[in-house]
Amino acid sequence: MNWDQIQGKWKQLKGSAKVRWAKLTDSDVELINGRREQLVGLLQERYGIAKEQAEKQVNDWAVSLQEEPAGTRRRKAG
């Protein structure tokens, strides 16, 4: 799924993001509001990871949204 689609469907996808990244708070998810760079920045902050690693996780998540049927997105980041 491309980022424009994710941004447009953020209300539906924010639960998937919270499952994937359990350290994100409800406030974080609202703050992100579908913005990729905001998500990358918060992942760096919450997980203490480099920008490149956060970007890879975000890219992998976006790809997984295309591959998995709705309702089966249950993978958490480490």
C-alpha cells in the first residue's frame, strides 16, 4: 500500500499500527495522523532506534498491509 493510501485510511489503520508498535500511545497515533515522517520520528523516540531502522519498519508495515487480508494484522515490532 502506498503512503497516500495509508494516510487516507489512517483511521482504519491506526489500530494495526498500535498492534505492530505497542509502545505507541493513543496520543502518539492521533499525533501521527497518517504522516509517515511523524511515525518514523516517534518510532525512533519510543524504541531508541536509528532513523534508517524506523524507516525500514514503516516500509515493511506498508508492504504487509497489501499482503495480509483485513483483520489478520497482528505482528509486533521488537
